[in-house]
Amino acid sequence: MKGKRLIKQGQKIPVRFSLRERDLICEHVFAEPALTDRLKLTLLEKDKIVVKYSLDELNGLLESISAKANHTPDAGLEKELDRIFDHIIQICNSYTEK
């Protein structure tokens, strides 16, 4: 798996979100509070929110984002959620667990 960073199973990795992305997830996505609460309680770093999630937690967040994007009648919201989904997928694809 060339180019992937090897991490321990369950190890948390940093994920950067814009304030807009954070607000969309917190307001529209029905994910476990343990996942969304972290977005609300984190600090800003250069206009981005940095939150640490394990790959399993990111997969749970991805499922929730996908479900909302696929079932919203709002085309604009769907597009923004799809962009967040793609961002998280890129991060997930850059790591592998040992």
C-alpha cells in the first residue's frame, strides 16, 4: 500500500474542517453525539478546526454524511455534504491500520 501512512488500530488522526463544514455536520448530519460533540469543543488552528478521529470513527461519520446527502431534497446541501464526504475519504485513503 504505497503512499499510505501506517497507524495503530484505533489511533486517532487529525482531520481539518472549515467552520462551514463543522456547522453543516453539526446542524444537518445525524451522527453519534460522541462524533459531533468533538467538532463543537475544539479549537481553531489557522481558520480550520482540527479534530482527531480514528478510522472507525471517520467511517461512522461518513455513513451519516452519506445518508443525509442522499436523502436531502436540498441540492445545495447535498453538494456541500458530498464535498465533505470526499474530503474525509481522501484522508481515510491516506492511512492504513496495522
